[in-house]
Amino acid sequence: MRSVSLLLSSLPILPFAAGRGISLPARAPAKQDGKAAYASAMRRWGKRDVSSGLWVGNRLGEETLEAQSHENDAFFTVDIEVGTPGQTLPVILDTGSSDTWVYWAMTDFSDLPGDEKPAYYDPYQSSTARQITDAEWDVQYADGSVASGPVALETISLSNLTLTSATLELANTSSILANSTSGILGLARSLRTSVYPHDVPTIKERIAGAGAHFLNIDLRAGSGGSYSLGDLDDSVEGISWSEGGDEHWTVEVNVFYVEKGEGEGGQAVGNGSAAGFVGVVDTGTSLLFVPGLYVTAYWIGVPSARHDPVLDMWIFPCSGAESLPDVVLEIAGTGKGGAFEAVVPGAYLNFGSIEEGWVGGGVGGGGPAEEMCYGGLQSADGIGVDAVLGDVFIKSQFIVLGLEDGKVGLAKKDLEGDATP
Ligand SMILES: *[C@@H]1O[C@H](CO)[C@@H](O)[C@H](O)[C@H]1NC(C)=O
Ligand SMILES: *[C@@H]1O[C@H](CO)[C@@H](O)[C@H](O)[C@H]1NC(C)=O
Ligand SMILES: *[C@@H]1O[C@H](CO)[C@@H](O)[C@H](O)[C@H]1NC(C)=O
Ligand SMILES: *[C@@H]1O[C@H](CO)[C@@H](O)[C@H](O)[C@H]1NC(C)=O
């Protein structure tokens, strides 16, 4: 059986909006950039700088990809450049899958709602496009969406990090069609791609091989935030490290608290000992999914929240959005930071109003319609993994993924000024 690729971004009811192009401004040079200092010393002394052969500009640690939020943070895209000359494509950076694919000149767009096609890749306009003629790919994501087609070797640039002859999968068909994104950049921990019959290097392996040690993730509610590739962001303090798991980037959650109001203290759900669960850090998933037991314990404390059997989701009256309690995930960790307390603000657990015209499901309906909102915390039961720490979680923490050592780092960040739904 093929391993599961996680991508649960598509809430079926949320329409996709048209995307906007975004640029990739440079981050200010880090104060201590050992690798760049080393490279410049090598140049100075006339030695060949082999460490940065794939980098334009030789400035490891500064490759920032601005993230663009779409549809109330349902998904985040970054712009990549594909081919020569570069064709700019907005793609979802997905830490829960390993296939990197884009729409292309032969994609069947007939199922796309609206008139405007997303930006797509045209190999006939690129001097570096090559096809692996005997290979195909075919991926199925955890939410049931699928994509498949031929496989190319092509130049892919992430900010100034340029990968030559990288594996680029081309989508002949895809059930993810949306006009604001052109594909997916898969950066799972060690999951293989779906390309067959050959095993091809993943983009994550190529990025690590080019000398980028870390992917720093700083997604922001409403505004998008950023990803950066290279060294550790040295402005971040108190990182707590986890070993990181196997195919996916995982952490162990030991305790799950629902915060009560001011001064009332938190209430731990479950037994807080070895009865923890494993969560996958997945930027390709919008919501926070944890075992159903914890989800029920959270929502029964929210007045008039209920599990809607038609949507198969927890929903709650939007009028209560401002008083949603915070949740705290206590995550096992080592290093300076030790165990890590990840607080997800209650405001992040409001995933926005259910569209007009929705009549509700279940028995007992029929009263004057109260505006209901989607919960940002939902049950992971049946997904195939214990828990998926999606964008709802990721937006509220600073996260760093070790591209070489496979570790997951977590640190607190200031959320002041970030939007709430
Ligand atoms: C990328 O390289 C160009 C040209 O060398 C430079 O102007 C720009 O600042 C660099 N951007 C980043 C993000 O390093
Ligand atoms: C993009 O798709 C949405 C539906 O998903 C549609 O309402 C919108 O009109 C489309 N935008 C364009 C520019 O075609
Ligand atoms: C993809 O589409 C092209 C053009 O229609 C076709 O030639 C090719 O066989 C298809 N490849 C796969 C793997 O479906
Ligand atoms: C608490 O955790 C222990 C160790 O995993 C387990 O054996 C026990 O069944 C759990 N108790 C409850 C009430 O969940």
C-alpha cells in the first residue's frame, strides 16, 4: 500500500478565489552567516567555492519565500520559478507530501469553475525542459484528491536557490483544480514521491543537498507570513527539538489542555501520561486535527457547538467566536527549550462562517437560522494518522524543520498584530 500523502486543505464548501502574483523580496542579511562567511573567505583566497554551486548570490540562509494566504487561510502559496527563462507559478508548499507537481500546457482544465485558468507551466517555452519518457506519477492525498501525469526534469528556483534537473511532475489531471494555485511543492520528511517505475530524488533532498540546513516556517494568520530556507533564523530563541518521526515531520503531544477563562486554570483532556498522540506538522492541511476524544471535550464546552452529521465537522455559533477557549498542546522536546507548550489561541479555532444558503443538517433544526462557523479544531479519527497539526496550529508557532537531521523545532512567537477571522 502506498504511504499516505497528507493534504487536507480543501474544505469542499469553500470557493477558491483568484490568486495574486507575489514577489520574493530578500531578507536582510543575517548577522552571523557562517556559511556565507566561509564562502567569501574561499573566494578571497582563490579556492573554488563548491558549497554554493547551486546558489545564485552565495547567500545561504536568506532565501525567503513570501507566503500568500488564500480563502481565509484555507491554504498558503509561494511563488516558484520553473524553467528557463523562469515561469512564475504560485504553489502550495506542503510539508505533508513529497510530490512536486504543476499544471502544464496539457492539463485538462475543463472541471475548473470560473473562466480564468491558473498560471501553468509550458515546457515548450523553456530551454531546460526534459521529459523522463518512461516515468509517470499518480498521487492520492488523504482528503481523497488525486493528481497524475508525466514527469519532467527542469530547473526550479525557490527565491535564489536554483535546482537544476529537478524532478517536476506535470498534472494531466487533478481534482484539486483551483484558479489561484498552479500546483504543489512537496517537502515531506522522507516520504518518497509517487513517481514510478524509478525512484527519483525529492525536492527536499535536493534543497538539503544544495546546503540549506533548515526550513524556517513563520506563517501568519491573514497576511501569509513566510518560509525561509538556509540556516536557522537566528532571531528565534528557545527552540525545543523533537526527533521528527519517519516519513512525516512529527512531534509527540503528551497533554492536551483546554484553557478556561482567566484564573480558572486549564483542564487536561485524556490522561496526560503515555496516552499521548503523534501529530504531523503539515502546512498543506488547513485545520488542526486531533483524536476525536479531545475534539469532543473541547467543543462540548462551547455553547451551542455541535457536530454536524452532513458536514461531518464541528460547527459553532459565530456569535461565540470571540470567547472560544485557547488550547494548549504540551509537546515532548529536548534541548534548551525542553518540553514545549504550544498555545493555539481560541480565535484561531474559528474557521469562518458557513456560506449563505446552507440549511444545516441533523435533527432539531428549523428555528431561525443562527449564523454558524466552522471549527478550526476537528477530529482526526479515520484520517489514518493520530493528528495533523495543520495551518491553524502552524500559524500560532514558529516552526523549523531540519532538512538534514530530520528534526522538528518549535518556538513561541509574538502573534500580536496578526489577523483573526
Ligand atoms: C537574489 O539575487 C539577486 C541578484 O544577485 C539579488 O539582488 C537579490 O537580493 C537576491 N535575493 C535574495 C532573496 O537573496
Ligand atoms: C476562480 O474560481 C472561483 C470559483 O472557485 C470563481 O468564482 C472565480 O470567478 C474564478 N476567478 C476567475 C478570475 O476566473
Ligand atoms: C499526459 O497528456 C499527454 C498529452 O495529452 C499525453 O501525451 C500523455 O500520454 C499523458 N501522460 C500521462 C502519464 O497520462
Ligand atoms: C492512561 O495511559 C495509560 C498508559 O498509556 C493507559 O494504559 C491508560 O489506559 C490510560 N488511561 C485512560 C483513562 O486513558
